[in-house]
Amino acid sequence: MAVDIQPMPAWARKTKFHTGPPPIFPGGRPTPEDVELALALFQELDPASQRWYGGDAFVIRLQQRLY
């Protein structure tokens, strides 16, 4: 399965209102390994991109998928 975590696009950084991020697991239900990869990729993002994904709430939702 693919995991799609990417930085916020440059055009979105220049606007006050922007769309949300693309689906993180576009191929369907993620495996625990996919969730762990998504969490690791999220940690590598810059703060603005982390906020774009939902910040701490995003991390909590992903962690809940592991248990």
C-alpha cells in the first residue's frame, strides 16, 4: 500500500484559506506498518505542514489505529 504524506504545497502557504491534504492511505485500509510509516513521515514535516494535516489530533488518530 502507498502512504501519501507530503509537505504543504507552496501555493497553499501563500493563502489564508486552502484545501486539506490529500488522502494519506489512498489504497484502502492501512496495515500497522503503513501507519507507523505515516507517523514517521509526519514527524519529518515542517510545522506548517504538520498543522495542515491536523497537528497533534492527526497523530492521535493514527496512533489509535495501532491499538
